[in-house]
Amino acid sequence: MQIPAQFDYVRASTIDNAIALLDKHGEEARVVAGGHSLLPMMKLRLARPEWLIDINDLFELDFILPEATRLRVGAMTRHSALLGSADVARLFPIVIDAERVIADPIVRNRGTIGGSLCQADPAEDLATVCDVLRAEAIVRGPGGGRILSMDEFHKGPYETSLAHNELLVEIRFPVRPRSGSAYEKVERRVGDWAVVAAGAAVSLAEDGTVDDVAIGLTAVGLDGTIDEAETVLRGQQPTEELFEEAGRLAAMASLPVADQRGPVDYKRHLADELTRRVLRRACERALAAQSTTTQEG
Amino acid sequence: MQISMTVNGDEITREIEPRVLLVHFIRDDLRLTGTHWGCDTSNCGTCVVLMDGVPVKSCTVLAAMADGRAITTVEGLASGTTLDPVQQGFMEEHGLQCGFCTPGMMLTARALLDQNPHPDDTEIREAISGQICRCTGYATIVRSVKWAADHPAVEEIAGEEVPA
């Protein structure tokens, strides 16, 4: 029987209350959202917080709000809500691609986007998704708020730049015209962590060349996006040859380690192949978005 | 700490340690042993209960997190001597063999049918994809849920008492 070590439990009533509780209890306090990463770690005694601050009553952090130039998502938004959102599907199909393969439907009923990002597991799918969409993390602390890029937010495996008394409250995704995005993951069985996964977001210029592109890989030791693979596509008409070259460069940049999910050469092969696939699909989706825009215009 | 919640329609209040998991609270404190305790790692789904109508894996929810919520366990599916159509469906279509996964399967099926009264096979399989059955190969479970979808009216079981 796996039972967490002893702790004191308190349920936050407001965002300010949660921050005050974090401030009061210091480094020994942890926030619990959906709890599907933290509680398993506590059951294995890999995490032993003295205080658990439950933010499940902060319904004000559970929202998906499309605005003209961005999509705002509250940190307590459940995976199931993201997966069911028509706005998310229309603006960022990569999120739907990823959510479909995160754990299983019942875990997705509890797990949250904010919890996933704060857990910062190196195999976390939404971290790659947020990286390639160039999302921003909105963080609140006792002294007010700050806005962090994903590079600034993520410091490494299981580590973020949140201070002990700060709370991730919102994630903002910039909306770009003529853009498409995609995510694909190879897993040993349904609901598992990725062996390798890839994500890409592409924005096209009016002449169909690549205006901006971001490529990210999950579970191969990389933080952030892969500039050397993106460079070959920028300013170019997207072609199968360029996808191949980007895949090759992404695989070279990756730093996989052999483990129970596979050897290094297999993971590098996946990084190459999955990068090509997500670039292809992201460009197809960007072209579809472009034709929709043209028809509407 | 003290927690209060509604379990199968009954208001209950108990004194617990904050570290008690919901599955153990339900089984050991409330003695509702229909909720099974399986893998302990939120993989197998036999511990699924409904929290405010939503299926959750109770091995990965603290009892404290259920404070103020409404919990439905498998014991709450039937009303009196009338089985839930999902329970009847598992009988009609042989949706269980050993029965270990059955409580979780039935609660997920109930939640699915509440949201989507006429799911197709793909939707049923997706809904139960976080739950493991080692007996049926899932085929009879899918048929059981379809039976329940086709028979939404609750039916009295003639002459049989449902054990309390």
C-alpha cells in the first residue's frame, strides 16, 4: 500500500489566499491541482511536502478565453476541457493532438495544464506544445505578477523558475494568421509517457513561404525549440526535402538516453521521422487556415 | 481534520488524517468495499468513483480533496431493488467474469451515458480506455454499455432483493 508521508492540508479560497499560504509555509509547501503527478510522487515518497495547498476551489483559474490576438487558458483548466474545446481545436490543433495521447480520459478529468507545466516532467507533452506555440506563463506572487516566456519558465527537469511563494495562474497562446500546428507521440502503450514525441507550429507569409516555425521534441533531453532545424525552413516554400532536412537536424540536436523505452538510435530515428510528420501536418493545416481566411475575406 | 461529503446521497462526516486516499477512505472508513483497490498507480481504473458526476481514480485523490463534493460509488448505482441499466446490461451481456474491474467500468459507463446517451463502439472504448479488464477482452463490456444505452428505462427486478 502506497501512502504519502504525513502533511498538513489546507484548501485555498482565493488566488491571494493561495499565495499568502505559500508565502507563510515557505519551501515545505506544495500546491496540488489535479494531483495526478504530485500524489504519485508523494505515495512513492519522492516528494514529502509538509504542507499541501489545494487550489481546486479556485474556479476563477478554470477558463478558456479566445481574444483577438491570443487564447487565454487558466492554470486550473483540466486536460478534458482543453480536449473538448472548439476554440482550442480551431486555433491550436496541436493541443488536441497532444491531449488525445496524455494519459487516459479519467486522468484527464483531473489533471490540469498548470499542474503539468509546473511538474516540468522532461517527458511532459504540454511543455513541448507550449514551447512551439511560444506561450507565456502568467505568474502571481505576493508582490504582483510577472509574465515569463516558456524558456524563462522552465529551468530543467522537474524545475521551474517559480519562487516558493508564486502561483502559475494563466497560460497565453499568441494567435497568428495563416498558421498550423501538430503533435505526434510514439508510446509503448496507450496512455504511457512518450518514447519520443515531436511538436511543430508554422506560420506562412502571404506568398506561402514559411514566416515563422518552431520545432520541439519531447523526452530526448532538449529544452525549448530547435533553432538549427527551424533555420532551414524560414523564408522558404515548405517542401518534403526541407522537412527531411529539418528532421535530420532535429534528430542530430536531440540528446536521447537509452532506457526501458528504447535505445538511443531508435529514439533518434523517431525524432527524425516525427519531426517530418509534424512539419508536414502543421503546413497542411496552415494552408487550410489560409484558404479559410481567404474565403472569409 | 474533519471532512464532510455526500456519498451515494448520504451526508457523512468523518475525522481523517490528511494523507488518507479517497479509495481507502471509501473502503476502510465507510466500509463500502464495492470500490476496488488495484494498481495504486492510477493505471488500472478499478478504483473509479464519480466525484460531482465525473469519473476519477480514487487511488490518486485525497479524501480531503473530496470534502464538500458528492461521491457516487458502485453501491449507489441501484435505487432500492431497481438496478441501473448499466448494471442490468453487464448481467445481460456478460460484461464481467472475475468482476474486479466491474465497479469502475460501470461508473465510467454511467457517466458516459449521462453525457452521451447513444455512444458508438469507438466512444465506449475511448471512455473505458483508462481501465483494464483481463477477462473479457472488452468486447462484452462494450456490448453491456450498448445494452444499457438501448434500455435507458429502469426496470424492476421481479421478486429479487438487491443486497444492501
